[in-house]
Amino acid sequence: MKRLSIVLFVFVFTIVVASPVQAQMADVPNFDSFGNFRSAFVMGNAGRYQHRQWLVVDTDSAGLNCRDSRNNVILTLSYGSVIDSVFDRPRSDAITVRSGQPWLKAEVSLLDVQRRITDEIAETYICYVRANTKYIAPINLDSQLNRVN
């Protein structure tokens, strides 16, 4: 009986230790039934994590409007642009609701600007885009890393 226990232990130990382990992939923010993102945070093993990068998926030839805090369009973004979430404080969300619609506060590189409406010239701009799947999509950095293999 003792020998059977040892054999069973070795067998189970070998399976557990020798089995390949799949690393956990990062998740991306969820959207509601209307396509609205309500938060730029993602739940993980140790709490909430800030989601940083988004892809502009709006195919409008005029570009995606990016607005200032007074709701004025200051620039438009090209399809395929990558924008970064702006979290003002560690626990504050980059997505806020104004007039019932969610907006992502984003940092935009001059390289991604299709048309500049503001007189301000800068390397990066801070502005707001609609946080909806019609306009933006979260980028899963883990999926980019896996393509290298």
C-alpha cells in the first residue's frame, strides 16, 4: 500500500510539474450592449489595472473628432492611429461620462493627427474621443507579443 502511494504521488507530481503552463493573458476593457466603454480599467488577479492603448477604428474619411474639455473639436485622428489613455490620478478613470455619453481622455501624437483645427502646435495633444466600439478598440498588448513567435 505504501509503495502504491509513493508511485501515485510520483505520477501526480510528474504530471503537475512537467505539464506545460499557459501564461495568463491580459484582458481588455468591456463594452455594453450599445458599444460604450464605461471604464478604462481591467480586472486582474491583484485588482484593477489601467488599460493604456487604443486603436482608432472609425473609417470616416474626415477622421475621428478629438475634443477639448469645452467640447470643441481641436483635431481629427486617422484610421489606425494608436492613442494612449490619460489617467489624471492613479485611481481615477480615463473614461468619464458627459451628457450621458462616455469619453476617453487621450494623449495623441502629432503623427496620428489627420487634421489640426486648433492653433496650438505641439508634439502631443490631450483631448477626448467617444469611448465606443464604432470609434476605438482596446489594444491587447499580449496579442502583439504572441505574434513574434
